Amino acid sequence: MTLLRSLVICVGLLILPACQRQSALAPAGEEAERVALLSWILFAGAAVIFAIVLAALWLAIAGPEQLRSRLRAEGAIRFWGIAFPTLTLATLLGYGLWLMRETIASPRPAEMRVEVTGEQFWWRIAYDGRAGKPVAEANEIRIPVGVEVEFVLRTADVIHSFWVPSLGGKLDMIPGRTNRMRLKAQRAGIYRGQCAEYCGTAHAQMSLEIVAMPQPEFDAWLAAAERPPGPDGTVVERGAALFHSSGCDACHAVRGTQAAGTIGPDLSRIGGRRFLAAATLPNTAENIARFIAEPAAVKPGSLMPPFAIFSGEERQALAAYLASLK
């Protein structure tokens, strides 16, 4: 019963990730499907080999003497200890390379390009704008369904790793190098990603989301992203004035305004994002105000200084302004 219970737990642990939204076993893209297929083959192969080892172990302990003598013979050791593992690993390697051949080298030109720069501890995003001018975003990527997107991956500091399990494999972002990978979402949805290489204090809180949407919706979103946001309402206008007079624009940019900072994330469309702080905090006016007051308490390792100098009313006005930027 103990062995059966252990096997049930192991199978449950394998199946459970497929129920989560950040799982390589819940593919929504062509590359992710190949990764999932290879994963299931490895799981099945490992289970078969584990069963063979258990059977051989049982026979070596409690089997007939004739079988036990065969198991410890030199020929059996050479076959099961050298030839079988070599053949198995070589077959798996060859099949894996054949299965992932399109991922390793694709001669097709990409239909769309998105630049992603990893920073401690957030993601800087840039799209090719319609007028040839990059459109900056942060921590959330939007792509059209069914379009192969080339991600140009760089890092501004240490090694990071770009990984969206439901769409494809991971690729490291190495200082001084530009790496490229291609992903395509087969259906609309929200796919969560993560930095997959330890990069410092807040590594576990360096997440992102890819939002796949129909082409017309994406075109409308990108066109709107190129237009400068316009604050409306007394509280929002007060928050906008406070944003510029308090030096926030030295680190952050807001298209169409004097804010042109490049140290922190671009805030031009922050109000339209689902999460704050690299996909770790739901995007609400209350959480924006909380992050302004104590960023390091919300996200350890954040380089943004605390702004406890603002009164509660001033933080609410700032949060209202930022929430209006959509």
C-alpha cells in the first residue's frame, strides 16, 4: 500500500501543474506543444525504466538463484549498465533534436517583433510602432493570436531568463548578448511567464503576462498605445501636476508629456495593465498608492525610493492619475 500511495502521489504531482495557468503541460503554442510532448515521453520513459529497475531489484533480492546469477553476470552488467543507458539516452537526444528542429533554426522571417529587456526586477518592453518609433511598455506583453512573434531578448544588469511555459521553452538573457526566440499563441488568453534564472532578491517576484488577442483588437490596442494619454477630472489633474512636480518624471516616462525618464518602467499605459510590480500585485488604485508609499515593502529589492512624504490625499491623487493612463 505504501508503494501504491507513493505512485499515486507522484502521478498527482505530474498532473497538477497542467491545471495551473503557468505550466509547460498546458500548451497553447506550437513550440509549447513540442515541449509538452517531449516532457510526456520523458515521463513515460522514466516510469518504464523505474519499473524495470524495481523488478530487477526484487529479482536480485528474492528471485530464484538462477535469475540472480544471470543478473550479476558480466554480460548483464555490460548490457544494462552501459549499452542500454547509452542507447536510450542517444535515442532520446536524437528524437528531441528532431522534434525541436524548427525551434533551433527557423528560416522564416518573423511576422512581428517585440524587444524585451530584463532588469532587476521587472521587464522593459518595446514594440515596433506604426510610424517607426518604438512603443514602450512594461511587465505585460500583448500579441495577436496566430502570429509568430520574434522576441529580442537582452538584459540591462545580470543574467535573467525569459520563460512563458504555455507558449514555449525558456531562453536566457545574458549581459552583452542579444538572444532571440519565437513564440505563437494558438488561441486568445492570458499566459503567465517568469524569470527562470535566479537574478537577486526579488527573483521570485519577477513575473510577466502575455495577453494574446485577436488581430483587430491588437491593432486597436497598439494604435491607442501610440496616442498620448489625456488626464480628465480634478483629482486626476491634481495627480498629474503632482507627478511632474515631485520628480517622478526623472525616472518614468509618460508619452505626450514632459516625463521622459528611462530608469524605471514606462507608465504611459499603466492603468490598462492587469498587475503591478512585474505581475505580482493586482492593479488597483489602492495598490498603486501603497506601492508609491512603500515600494520595498511591497516588492523587496525594488530600486524605487519610498515616498512617505506624500499625504494620503496626495497618494490617492497620484494613484488616480496613474490609473487613468490607459
